Amino acid sequence: MILGAMSTWTTTPGRVLHVRPTAEAAAAAASAPVDAGPPSFLQGDHLRAYAARRAAGGVHRAWTGVASHLTGPFDGAALARALTRFVRRHEGLRTWFDVDGAEPVRHLVPADVVAFETVEVPGPEAGPAWDEALTAHLTATFDAGCRPDSWAPFALGVVVPAGSSGFAVFWGCDHAFTDGASQLMVLSELEELYAQELAGASPDAGPAGSFLDHARAEHALAAGTPPDAPEILAWSDAVTAHGGRLPRFALDLGLAPGETAPVRIRTATLLDATGLARLDALAAAHGARFTGAVFAGIALTDARLTGAADWFGVTVVGSRGPGLETAQGWLCNFAPVTFPVGRGGLAEVLPEADAAFRRARRVATVPVHAALGVMLVGGVLDPASLGSPQLISYLDLRRFPGVGRRAYDEGLHFTGEGRTANASLWVNRDHERLYVVMQTPDVPSAQAATDRYLAELTATFVAAAGDGAARREAAGAGRLG
């Protein structure tokens, strides 16, 4: 599995089919009963933003997806049965929200009414423009189907080439019902269910963990956390020490306050397999985890570009407690990572960075919204910095349950390319390399800043891995995408 722009996914031309709810299932879902529990905090933020965008007539592109290939014959009925079993297992995917009122209201579709069918749809024509037309088809499909106020809030489709024993598969889902980890698991689970359907075996795996229970527990935890809890104070101390604001990208992107621009996905390889092995050894020699080395490298890069003596970042942390390891849902939290950055190299910063990330993991046991509420009421946090803070994610793609399955190993994970005012970092490791993906504003000033940043970031990691020749090569623009 790799992370990148949706436009980089290609497949052999063929018939395009979508797997849709049956008419009966769609009708039952439209009148599904209300579930009294609250949306999760991140869902609530997303739903309010969606309602505002819908009211303004804007395009909703806050979806994310995956695409890959499956081996063997295509059987549309079997794929529909596989999706039916998949959605029945995952309670969070059986929900939609009424966002017409002051607060979102969740509806829960009963598992026994969920049913899908596979239908052929007009698709791109084979020819030189196939790849571009397929990207446009996926974008239009996800724009239309991946929305939180109707069911289903996801879309599954396939491309079936003529005379081939395999086929391509694509999936998109509104972000309210998924996260990166969920997306990295969805196709491999569907691949397994599809293989069972082809074989005529349909063992009952039972329901996955309840995302709705997770949302209720999250609100209860936030309500029961006192303002002087260590997790709240860690946020307050970090924000107070940095001017009352959440982090921004290290360089000026050239946008006015409140201005956004269309997204352009940028990528850069930071280390190859040899460099990874060296950085692993460096981290181990200092008693640190590889994650600590990632944050040390980012902090050193930012410090060189800004001159700051200490670093403040906000990282994405998974919140998958026991029983939720393979659940589909938005199971994330955010936590502050802050530590001093001296004049040495990565080895010197590494112990501080590793300790800071360990602290962040503890802070992330309390929902960030509990801390945000306290800081806003107390005047600690400037509300203007909430709009588009700088986020940093690190994923080790070797550790997901789909590893070894074709759908996972050949998959691409992508996001909808809407608009942004920032340039967050999504750092990923697989068996072959360490690389970064960024959603950047597609304007010349932001692209020039991204060029500079990616060159500096790559040089930092290559230097840490001890390869001077590669460092000189990394300074060139040829390593950037």
C-alpha cells in the first residue's frame, strides 16, 4: 500500500460497475430510526463544516479512498454479497446524519436491511485519455455518493478488463465514517469476504467493535476530565509557550489569513531501504523508537528554516482501544509534541524527540476537544488558529493486517482534493522506503515553499542515515514530486 494522489492510480481499461444499495435497502435506510448517541467529536466538527458548505453551495470533497486489484474471476453478485456482509459487520458504516437542525442527528440502519447489488454504469472509453477520464469518473462518483447526510456514505466500484482473470476495485468514503487506518484495512477485508463468497463459504465473523459506543465513551471521558488534568495542562502549556496558537507550516505559503487554495498533492522519498536500516540502528543505539527519529528529523528541518530553538507539532494518534482494532470509523485523536532543538544533528535531538512522542501518546488518552474547550474558555488559545492547523501523521504500513494480500500490497490510499490553507505532513514507512505526502495549496508561492521544505527535509534524513553522496543528490529538485 502506498499513499498518494488519486490521479497516480492506473488500471487496464474495461467495463465500469458500481456496487449500490438495493432499492429496498435505500428506502429502509432513509427511514432508519434515530440513534440517540452523539457523533464523535471529529464527526461533529466534520458535520458542521459539511452543513455550512452545503448551505453555501460549495463542493464537498472531504472524502478519502483506496484503489487496488483483485485476482481471479469477476462475479458481481458475489462482490455485492461480500459488501453486504462487510457493512453489516461495521456499525459505523450503517449510519447517516440529519444535519438540518442545530445539532447533527444520527440514524442507524438495521443490519438486516442492508443489501447491495452490482450494476454496470457508463464509464470512460478506452484510449489515450483513459487514465485522466478514470480519475474524473472516480472524483464524480465520490463527490456524489460520499456524503454524510444520506446512506450509503461510501461508494464501491470495479473496472473489469475484457479477457482478464482479475479486476480493479475502488472505494471512497466520507471522512465522517472513516480514517486512514480504516481505509488501509477495507479492501483486504473485502478481498477476504469476496474469496469466501466465490468459494461458497460464508462464515459469520460477527460484528466488529462498535464505533457508536466509542463515540459515547469519548464524550463521557471528556466530560469527566477536570481542567487541571495532566493531559489538559500539557496542551495549555504547549500552546501558551507558543503564542497562544496551534502550529503552522514552517514556511510562508503566501496565502492571506483565511484564504484557501485548491489542493496539490506532493510527495518525496526521504530514505530508501538502506537508509531505513541505518536510521533504525541509530534509533536503537539511543534507546528510541523509529517514530522518535521521524519527529526529530521534522523538528530539525523546521528549526533550520525558522530559527526556533524549540519545536511544537501536533500529531495524529490512533484511538483504537480493545475491540476496535479492525473497526471502520474515525478513530483518531490529536496530541502536542514539543521539545527543545539544539544545534546538533538528529542523534543529539533523538532522545528528546522520543520522550516527547511518548508524552504525546499519554496526552492522547483524553479527547483533544476537552483541552480545546478549556483553552478557549480560558483565553489560552487564539480561536483563529483552529481553522487549519499543521498536522503530522506517521504510519508504518508494514503493520496492517492486510499485508500479504494483493489488495493491500498493490493498493493506493488517496484523499479528496478540495481546498487547503496549510501543508500538513503524512510520513509513511513500508518495506522499501520512508516517504512523505503533503496536501499543499496549488499556488506558485506555496509550491515554491514546498519545494524548499521537501529538499531540506530529505537532506535532514539522508544526513542522519550517514550517506553524504545521497545528501548532495537530495538537494536537487529531481527527488521531489
